[in-house]
Amino acid sequence: MTIKEWLGEENQLGIDIWNRKYRDGDENFDQWIERVSGGNEEVGRLIREKKFLFGGRILSNRALEYEGRKVTLSNCYVVDPPEDNIESIFECAKKLARTYSYGGGCGVDISGLSPRGAKINNAAKETSGAVSFMQLYSMVTELIGQNGRRGALMISIDCSHPDLEEFIDLKTDLNKVTKANISIRLSNEFMDAVRKGDMFRLHYTRKTTGEEISTMVDARTLFHHIAEVNWDYAEPGALFWDRVMDWNLLSNTKGFSYAGVNPCAEEPLPAGGSCLLGSMNLSEFVIDPFTDNAKFDFEGFKEAVATCVRGLNEVLEEGLPLHPLPEQRESVSDWRQIGLGIMGLADMLIKLGETYGGQDAVDICDRIGFSMIDTAIATSALIAKDKGTYPKYVGEEVMSTPFFELNTTEPTKELVRKYGLRNSQIMTIAPTGTISTMLGISGGIEPVFANYYERKTESLHGTDVYYKVYTTIVEKYMKAHNMKSDEELPDFFVTSSNLNYHQRVDMQSVWQQHVDASISSTVNVDSHFTVEETENMYEYAYEKGLKGITMFRDGCKRVGILTTDDTKPVAAGDGLDRGQIVLVTDDVIGKKRKLITGCGSLHCIALFDPNTGALLETYLSKGSTGGCNQFMVGLSRMISICARGGIDIYTIIDQLNSCGSCPSYTVRRATKKDTSKGACCPMAVGYALLDMYNELQVELGLKDGEAAKKAAAKAKKKAQKPKAVTNVGADKTVCPECGEPLVFEGGCNVCKSCGWSKCY
């Protein structure tokens, strides 16, 4: 099998992701399967069938330690929370740096640090507070690169900390702590005070001095402010901390406690804790999809769950010596956490003909979730039979937890009673952004974002023509039912934009009942969503047993961080000091154009910020006859570094348009008449980038179609500075902007394609 056979010839974006992120050197697809599966044929089969994929670090790094590389197979860690002294605070920064250097993301809780104004015995006389050190940790995250990605960080604080209000408001200054997500640990006590309208005590006692800092606040007012800031800035997120501590396999284990959560909050972990991730593609377990006879293959699914649990345990064993820090190796050895999750949920429901968030969909997810965790626990017990339990295992403490009692059948309980468990944590639901994008399916438990996207092309006369590009699952459904338009789609085709937030929370809630870790998920709402609705959603999420929730409102200030007006594009590096570069996370939107140049085909991939639409990276790759690949790599790297350094897309395009005409391009245009707009490769790339940028601005709702056209026209006018006309042969001239032949009218050379002219 080849990568094109696995992902499909048409899935160029997925192929490019595989090539650039997960392929090692020039290994072919079969060699890649052998490497990432560790030779486990059953795991390899599930990957080939697109029913399962390990997390990104495993796909990228497994077996590379034998080549002498310092890598980890874990996506996420929680570092020891800093103690209330300067040495520990900076030791924490050191641990973050070391973990980032191996490719791991981190979580850190700062609840143990003194609040602002506490007395200290040094030259400062009083501390600047817990929140002040967040900038230090954010800077470390920015500085330590990870093969083209920056590190990922979650900073949390307890709701009883006296610096809470400063924490809430910190990121309303859009230049502060830009490299970390932030969340508040909300306790049952606090949420009860909110519900009753009571006062709530913020307090802290310094161990070294005995000083106690305490104040009373109105819980409802504070809760409203949390919702208000989240509504306007998309942070801080909420962690319902008592639910985190109480709903798992370790809630009765003496001496165990969670120290924090990973950057996407799906993994609560002890100090030094780490987790290996893998996700099952639910959509591939539907039998007879898109028909009235469609059903979920429970037996095949349970067999696959068992294989995946064994596969993750194999990776865990291999990865034990690879963790960056000694305490991480010790913690993982003691607790042996794995994180088996799901993706493709929305696709599965469409194949079954069910409405995301509807009662029938909730019911089927309840059955799947129970089947998954019950099978996973049973498999962990059978592994313990052969390999032994995790070292800290105490049977009575695990089997008496409410989570275990409600999520296991009697046969599974008997297996655990006899053999114990190999893993203390088993299920989680991660975002799966990159791996689900590679497969062309919905990520995690998210609904379909949109049924289609609009793409623009241009006729021979330069007229903009918009057409629909359907999401993969929508396109498959329409083909199966011979539909010509999305208007024919049935009512169960809901998207994140028209989904009621109650339905969205209900879906997360039913999965959380069967997940002993947590769920990474964001509720997307439209610009009309109110602060009061945000409060209600947070309360509803708490009532429904979620461990955490985040929300992103279209039009919030986080979207507009880098936006100034309709005609000026967003630059990824706006607001940075000279020389600073934005590094790119996995959370991007990719677009692709195939160009025909003087040398043949050229594939242009552009990655954009999902919130602002800013250009972040460009990848150029030639076809079989597409010219010099090294030149394309160099050009794409320079475009990317410019975009991430704060240069806006129109300025980049202006430079690309200044490259002049290429003889090969001109000859092909004259002979085959199939070249893309432009007069050379760089110019064609510039036009493609502008087209993709404007298209995405419309899709994200940052610009309507007409505004995008006007902005593009103004940008073209700005970029089209007069240039000398290029002579082609003795009697032909071509447009220096698009390469089309010029005509001479009324004393002017005029391009009938793009409108460029020069008069004499």
C-alpha cells in the first residue's frame, strides 16, 4: 500500500501532513506502518484500515531513539507545581524548558505561590504575586522550539487564591502570557456559593512566615466576571476540580492527587505525570453507512479496543527511558497512564443517520462509551495477569470507586479482582486536530464545523466565480444519495454554528461518564451569544458532570487581536518585538492550490491561524516535472518566516510580484495555454496565497464575500507598482503581473486579464 492509496489521491493535504510531520526521512508507507506499530500486526492492520492512530509524538518519534535522537513518545506532561520560593519557581521554568526540548507539552499549577503583597524576607519586602511569574513560564514556552512548533503550556490556579481576579483579567492585555492557555480550578464549594448567591472566601497562608491573606467576595459577581472575560477573550477556561478528582479510578487511592492538567486539559496528571495518546476512528466501525440498515459494529469495535490498549502499553514500555526528567520516568513507571480516545464521532453519526446532540445520538454514544471503557479495563486486567499491576495498585481502593462500579460489567469486575490493573488511567479524548485532518474526518467529539466551504476561481475574463467544496463526509453522503446540492441534505446534518449549546454539552457529558481522564473540547458559539448565556452554559456544564469546559465566541476580542480594518490583512507576528518569530502549533487551517508553471505542476499548501486567518506557513512541492525542489523549499521557508515575523501577506505578495517574467513560463503560456496566473513561479505562488487568504477570511466570518473582493482589489492596486514591460521575441509583450499577452490601445499597453496598464 502507498500513502496515496491509504489517504486517497484527492487528499493532498493529508498526504502533505504525513510527509512533513510523521514520515521519517524517505521511509515508504509500509516502513512507516512497521515503525509506528512496533511490529504489532494487529495495530498495523487497524492503522491501515484507518480505525486507529497513535498520537502525534508516537507517529513522529517511535523507534527514532535508536538513531540517537532525544525524543519522547508522550504528548503531554504535568510538571511539579512550584513551591513558594524563588529557587523552586525557576526550577519549574528549567523543567518546562527541558520537557519542551523533547517535544512534550506541559501543565503547571501556580496555586502554591504567594499572592501579591505577601511579606517576604528579601530586598523587595513583598512579593509581586503568583500571577507575575506566569510571564516567565510563557516566555520559556516561546523560546524552546520543537521542530517548527512552539511548546504548549497550561497554567491553572485555584478559585480560592487571593490573586484570582488578577489571574482572570491577565490576558485581557493581549500582549501578556501569549504562549499559554489558562484555566481556573472551580470547586464544588465555589459553585454552590454561586448557586446560592453567597459570599466566598479567597485565602492563602504562607508557610514560611505564617502570614494569612484573606478576603471575602461575592461568588455570583465573580462568576459573572469569569464568564464575561471568557465571552470577550475566550479565556480563562473552567476546570471543575472536584469532579476531576472524584470521577476516575484513583479517587479512593490514598496519597494520590492530581497536580494539574496538560495544555488541552484532557489529561489530569500527578506531579511528573505523563500520558500516551491514541484515538479510534468511530466512523470506520459503521456497517452499511448512509442506509436505513446502518449500524455500529460493537463486536469489531471491542476487539479493536483490546488491540489498542495492548498497543499503547507496548509504547509505554518502550518510552519509559525516554522521558526528559527523572521524576517523569518515576511517575510513569509507578502509575502507567495511557489515554485511549476517539475521533470521527460526527462522521459516525452522519453515517448512522443520527443528529449530533439528539437523544438517539446520546444513547448510542452511551452504549459505545460503556463498551469501550469496560473492554479497556478488562484488557488492562489481562495484561496485568501476564505483566503485573502498576506498582501503586491497591485493588480495594480502585474497585470501590464510583467510576469503576458504574463502568464495568460483572465479568470485567471479576478479571480485575483476580489480576488487578496494568494502568491507573485508561481513557481520554484528545483534540486529534492533525491526525483527524490527515484522515479527512471530524476531530475528537466535535461536531462538523461546516458542511461546505466556498472556493473562488476566476474565468478567462477575470470574473470571480465561487463554488462549494463540501466537507468529506458531506460529499460522501451526497454521492451515496445522488444529491446535487447541499439543500437536499436531511435535518441531521447539523454544524457547530447551528447547534444548541445544550446539545453540545449533553454530548460531552455522556462521554465524560465513561472517560476516567477528561475531554479536550471547545464549544463554538456565534457572535450573538451573550454573557448571560455564557454563565448559563458554564452552570449547565457543571450540572451535567463535565470536568471542564472552554468556549470560543465568534467575534470575540481574541479573534481581532491582529485585525485593524477590512483592507489590511492580519500578520501572524503583529505585536512582536523586532526579531521575534511566531512558532506554529498543530491548530491550523490548511488550504491547497495546484499550480501549473513553466516547468510543470507545483503544489502550494498554506497554513493559517484558525481564529484570525493570518498566514503562518507555506509549503511548496513540485510535481513530477515541477522544476527545482530546493528552490521551492527555500522560497516556502522564506515566505513562512516572513509571515511569522509580522510581515503582512500583501507585502509578501508585492515582493513575489516583483520577480519579473520567466522564459519557461512565457513559452508554456504561449504553447499549452494552461499556466496559472502569473509570469513566474513566485508570482503564481503570490496569487495563490492571496486567493486562499481571502477565501479563508470569508469562511471564518471575518469578511463577507464583497468585502473580500474589495480588499483584494485594493491590495492588487497597492502591489501593482509600475514595472517595465518585458519584451518577448520581437513583437510580443507580456503583463509583468500575470504574464498574459498585452494589447496596445490608445497609447497604452493594457492587460485584458488582470487590468494592468502602462501608458506612454
